[in-house]
Amino acid sequence: MSAARSNGVVPYFTRGVWVLVVLAALGLGSAMLRFIFGIGAVTNLDGQYPWGIWIGVDVATGVALAAGGFTSSFIAHIMHRERYHVITRPALLTAMLGYTFVALGVVIDLGRYYWIWHVLMPSMWQGNSALFEVGICVVTYLTVLYIEFIPILTERFRGRVHFPGAWAALNGFTESLLKFLDNTLGRAITFFIIAGVVLSCMHQSSLGTLMVLAPSKLHPLWHTPILPLLFLLSAFAVGLAMVIFESILASRSFKVPYETPILAQYARYIPIMLWIYVFAKVLDMVNRDSYMFLIDGSVESIFFIIEVVVGVFIPIMIFTSRRLRKHTGWLFSGAAAVVFGVVLNRINVFIIGYQPPYATQRYLPSIFEILVTVGFISLLILIYRFFVLNFPIIHELEKKKYA
Amino acid sequence: MAISRKSFLTSLGTLAGITSLTSKTSAQGYITSEQRKAHEKMLDPDRIGVLSDLTMCIGCRKCEFACGENNDLPHGQLHDYDDNTVFQNFRRPTDTQYTVVNRYPGMGINGTDLDVKVQCMHCEHPACVSACIVGALEKLPTGPVTYDASKCIGCRYCMVACPFQIPQYEYNNALTPKVMKCGLCFEQSVQKGELPACVSICPREVMVFGKRSELVELAHERIRTNPDRYVDHVYGEHEVGGTSWMYISNVPFSEIDLPQLDADCPAHLTETIQHGVFKGFSGPILLFGLLGLATKLYNKEEE
């Protein structure tokens, strides 16, 4: 790579980015308020609704939307579908940042966040808790994601290390460290890739087990012993869709050619996963006779129907059509529908469908809860943009950088 | 919304995936014989409980005072509790009150008022304990469900899990919030053999403290000898797998806002799923092996 990097081809700051900066600042400010004044002062959480959008959206939905990391690495690295390598790096970055922000979301929500390390202490391990399983898996998977990201760092910096001034003494050491990492990981990376898939399957499903523990509180449209299986299957589908969704968004933002032909091939997997998911879901509803709750006109029934129609049936129709798949616009619509469906599903399971026996009102998030959630998502996008502009992540953008 | 065992099994049988579960589910709900044995071993056969006979309660609320006093909660003076206007609102335990009494006018014996004291039920197989990520909540073999704030990280999954909506949280404490719930005064009731504060102060002997097994018999005996006085239901004998605190009453429990719950214990369902998939880490290791194999197989295909 001798070509000079022509930085500045794509500026970091645009009008949209400034909006995100403002939102991120508001979110961080609200998070500060939570740490100073407590959860009660800034949220609408109470004894009836102990979990709100910080758990339902930031954590549960965040984990689902970060599933693109393990689904793409499964297809590209384990099934060796080499043509999809162009989409694995953006997916890996999303997963890495996504899980980092899941962890941040947990910290914000925990009453005694400074004791989060208790989860790692064997003396306090509680193997019966699905939340414990989720916690341990997320921590381990986050580590694996950082390790999987190392090859991108070495590619970016190997042979290019030159610290300024007195720090230059570290040049040689850093170079050899990068070389060592590169060589070691080259052999071990398959282990970490497989570990990433296994860990993902474990905690994506255990996230569903969480609410199985509250059969009398979760609406029968969503409460089922196979909730972990449904969470896993929907994570597969949304992992695939999320990669398409963000690839198109990124190409548009950085004004590089769309990866439409590759994405169209990738999209073929989605209807398969959605069919399996909806098959399991329908069969389970018939088994439990819960379909009778579909037509009672309740808020829950409406949310359930929207979730399944928009999130499952519409994308199945779009992605099954060979003609529609070829169009970037349709690909984007279909992927966005799957993402919307899974987001709504997680919100339904953790918030809409949660019905405490002595509820006096419905839970609605406070303005600060919303600001934190929106602010964290904005901050995630800002960091994503920084990485993409400064590291070899998006293939077409790299071509543009070195053009 | 009962999940029958049949539908549970059918779901799983059809949807192969968590197949190991089916073989482990025995005839008694979700609980496996292994688990049942482990649990019986864990729980003391002489474990304690409380039987609350709602037909005896006059709503003096002295139990509320005694509870606050014994647990270092704000409790005021004993005569503050003579104030009957609190009965105008339906109340629930809060982060400063482990127990509250609600009044149901005219629903008692002979058209008197019916008063219902609520507090932690101390489940036999508590969902909160199963939920707790760090083991801060514990079911003592002797009966009480206790809380250790020094372990708690404040995730509030126990509150999500509790079918009785009992644990409350100190949301307004920014730095060291605690989960707040009745611990059955375990330091005195279990360790010193004294009565829990609420039982001790009660002037009407509404509550009987003793071995749970004997309380179940006592409850049924009272119902048997006074069939006109009581409905034939010992609330807590079987609900969510049984509770240490039990009620008998002259009206159906659904009319006094106690949740109608199955005898199936939710904690056993999730624990069966967790242990079915993760026992000896066999599930993850198997998946790892299969994926490793896939990496090799797909490699050959491509070449």
C-alpha cells in the first residue's frame, strides 16, 4: 500500500453528523443526571415496571441487532462463501460497537453499576439464572469481538507505525507487537470465529429465557417455553437483514457504489430463516391455543399483528422475488422491515406484553430515558463513522480513499 | 394462561432443537425427578411458614407498625395506625413498607369488613431466587427468602420475575439502592425461634407461625370443621409450587386481589431449559465441534 491516503475525500462532519453530535451530547447529559440523582429521578420505572427501554431497547434489542456479526462470519468464514467477505468487516464493527453499547446500557440501568464485576466472581455465580448466562456470554463474546477486530488494526497500522517526537522510541516495539498479533491470530482466528458463533447462539437464546420466568406477567401471545428458540431464530434473520440495511445506508452516506449484487445474493437466506421462525411461532401458538388472543382488539394483539406482518410476511414477499431483490430500494425496504419487526418483537416481549398483576397504568418511557437511548444510538453511529473513515472496513470506501 | 405440560412437550417435540428437554421432563410439571430430589434435600422438612386466617383480621394495622419497627423502616407511632382513611386506597408494599393491609368493605363474615395483609409469600421455589444473577436472594432451607444487599448489583430481574409483585426498589437512592421486601424476620424467627414481628404483635392471632407441613394440615382442618366459614382453598399450598406464607379466607382469593396462579413452578421451567442446554456445557461444546467440522467440510467443497 504505497499509495498516499487521500484523506478528506469524505469529510467526517456533515449536517446529519452534527445532528447526531447534539443527540449524543443530550444522551450523555441525561446519563449524567441518572448517576447524580438516581434511577427514580430520571426514569418512569417503578415497583410495577422494573425494566423499561434501557433493558428492552438498549440491551435486548441491541443484542439482536448486533447479530449481523456472527451470522455474517458464519456464512463467510465457516461456510466459506468468499464472495461475502466484503460485508463481514462492517458487520463485525457493528457487532463490536453494538455489544459495547449493550454493556453501557446495562451499566446505566443497574442500581449498583459499580458492582457489575460481581457477575464475574465465581463465588457469586448463579447457574440457575438466565440473566447470569446472558451476562457471562456477553462479556466473553465482547472479548472475542475485540480479538476478531485485531486483524483490522494490524492491517491499518503494520508497517506504518511512526509515533511523533519522543514516542518514536516505541515504534520498533509496536511494530513487532503488531507482527506478532498478526502472525498468531492468522492461525487462531478460526477458533475465535467459531467461539463467536457459539457464544452468540447461547446468549441470543438465553435472552428469550429471561421472560419465560414470568409466565403470569408476560402476555400469552409472547410467553412460551420456546421463547429462547424464537429469539435465536429471529436473531439469525435480523442478523442477515441488518448487514444489508447498514451496507446500503453506509454506501449512501459515503457516496460509494452500492453492493447490491452481493447483497441480493445474501438476502436469499432471509426468507428461509423467516419461514423457519414463523413456522415455529405459528405451531407454538396452535399448541398453546394463544391465537385466540389475536382477535380481541387489545393493544397487545395489534402490536403482535404489526410485528408479524411487517417483520415477517412483507420481507418474505420482497426477498423471495428475484426481480425485487435486484433493486437497492426493495432490498433496503425488506431489510428495514425485518429490523423493524425484530425491534418491535423485543419491545413487545419486554415492555408492551409485560403485565404486572397490580398495574395501575402502562409504562411509558420518560424523556430522559428516551434521550439516553437515542443519544447512545447516535454516539454508536458517530464512532462507527470514525472507524469506517480511518480503518479498512468498507471495501468500496477503501478504493475511494486510495483512488 | 396455563401452559399445559402436554403443549409444552408437543412444542418441543415438534420443534427439535432443545430436544434434551423432553426426556428430562417428568410427570410432575416441569420438575424433573432429579431436581425434585435435589430440592427436597435442600429444603428442611421442618421448614417454617405462616398461616394467615383472613376471617380473623380486624384491620388494626399493628402488623404494619411492628414490621416497620423491626426492619428499621420509617414507622411513626403506634397510634398513627388507627387512621382508617388509608383503606380508601388499594395499597401495595413499597420500598419503605414490607407489608400493608387492605380493606374489602362488607366482604367478611356476616357482612363485616374483610382485611387482607400482604407481604412476601416466601415461595418454596422462588422465581426471584432463580432470577438473581449474583445469588443475592436466597431461599433458606428453613423457609424464609432473604436478601443480601452486599451482593446485589441492582438489575431488578427479581422484581420482573416475582408473580406476586412483591420486591420493591429504592429508586430514589442514587448510590446504594436496595431491593426491599419482607424477610420473614429470619434473624429472630429462624435463628432465635421467636415469632416474626407481625405475627407477634397481632392481637387477634390472625397468623399462626410454625412448621409449614403442620400449617397445611391446620388450614385444612379449620376448613373441614367450619365448611360454612371458609372457601375450600388454602392459598399458597400449591400456587407456583407452594409458598411458605399461606391464606385461608371466607371469599375466593380472586375477589381479594390475590393472583390466580398455576401449581407449576416457573423457576423449574427456565431452570430446565438452562440446564437442559448447558448441562456440563454439552450443548455449546457440541455446537463448537459441529461448526469446526463444518469449517473443514465446506473448505473441501470449495476446492
